[in-house]
Amino acid sequence: MLPFARVSILGLGLIGSSVARAVRQAMPTVRLTGYDADPDVRATALRIDLTDDVADSAGAAVTDADLVVLCVPVGAIGTVAGEIAADLPAEAVVTDVGSCKTDVARALALALPGIAVVPAHPVAGTERSGPEAGFATLFAGRWCILTPAADADPVAVERVASFWRRLGADVETMTPEHHDRVLAVTSHLPHLIAYSIVGTASDLEAVTESEVIKYSAGGFRDFTRIAASDPTMWRDVFLSNREAVLEMLGRFSEDLAQLQRAIRWGDGDALFDLFTRTRAIRRSIVEQGQDDAREDFGRAHGPDA
């Protein structure tokens, strides 16, 4: 039995459009309704037949939904939830895909009293955005973390978990606070560092006569991929999860200072020990299926690449 029969997706960017494609592939009988605040995105969704219906307003998109998936930047989730509150069926379940959960859970609870809310975060994505960027297998083999309130309806939580499992994800449950600390290390801090390094390189372009871009090596190239992610989404992430990010940034700054001292004083043993430990972590990530073990991250090479 399907966990939901009528699913509404609000926000049709990379994640929202991937949810739509994955639902159509895994649960083809589910009725899909989509909505996006951008009329151009709605027009594209209609053109590519992304969902069965594309509504003209957030409220109209949810009137007969039994699951609503909010795929909007975390800073907008409370506002969008407020927009649909009057039109939301009493028996509907609301979830989201935001990568910050403490503020999101609070905003959803305030905007939707009496509604079953199960915040979620599928830990998956690319640097691309827009309704044409999504693909059905985005969540396959990836984690989706649920962060329900302590008094959440266990039936609703299991229905949302079943929904994500059907899309190919592995499901884990944790508190919103714990989620935000974990993601501050594994996602938010790396993005912040990438934005900073690419910004520094941009400032140095004039000094190096454009050689920073011209001679980009693999490491810098991969930082630019991360730094190409949606700016609105990441602005909201850092503002929403500021306490955990600042905590981890402080720890990173301390570790970076130790690394700086090791280089200054020629402490090769300290450098070697650190690089050996981090190499083992990379191998663990590959072994757990969270990245590609092929050379150069599986990139194609040659004249047709």
C-alpha cells in the first residue's frame, strides 16, 4: 500500500523536481501537484510535464493533498507554511527538505498548529538548480534524516519514512538539534570554506593576471563546484544554523592554526599524521557508498568528455 496517494510539491527546483521525477518512477499512481512562486518555473514545469497539475498559488496546490513537501529555501518555509494553512486538509501530513532543522521545525509548528508535521532532510544534491536539473535517482542510496518532534504522530512519521524509502533513500531519525550539529560539520562548513576560497581566488585574479582561473587544478576546481550552489538557499542555511556553524567554524579555525604552525616549523610528522588520518576518512566515505571510488571522482576524460 502506498504511503500517500496525493502529493503536492511546493518549490520546483533541483530537489522538488527530483522528488516529482522519483515519485513518478517509484509510485506512478500517485497524483502529483506542483507549485513554484516563480511563474517562469511554473511554465517550465508545465512544458516538461513535471507533475500532473501545476497550481497558480500555494494554497490551491494543497487543497486535496495528503502529503505536502516544502522544497523552498529554509528562510521561506515558515512563510510558505502560513500561506497554505487555511487550505490544508486537516488530515494532511507536511514535510520539508531543508538542510537546517531546528528553526524549520519551530516555524512549521507555529504556522501549522494541529497539523501532522514531520521535518526531513534528504542529504543529496548537486550544484545545479531549476526544474530541469532534477533527476529521479538523486536520492537513491542517500540518507534522508527525519527530525520529528517528541510528540509527533508515529503513524505520520512512518508514512513519511516509507515515502522516502520508496524514493531509494535510507532513513535515519534524530533530534533537530543533533541534525544541525552534524550537518554543520559535514555540509555547511565545507560550503562556507569553498565560498571563502573561491572568493579569495577571485580577489587574486588581478594580481596573478588571470592565472588562478587559467591553471585551476583539481582541488580548486572541486571547490568551485561546491561554491556554484544556489546562493539563496545557502544564505538561508547559514543564517538559520548560525550557532552550530559558528561553533564548528571556531573549531576549524583552531585546527587550521595548528596546521599553520606545523608548516611554519617544518613539522613533517604532524602533517603526515593528519593527511594519513584524513585519507582514511575518505576511504570510509567511499566504502559506505557515499561517493564514487573511481579515479578523479568518476569524471569522464577524453575529447568527448
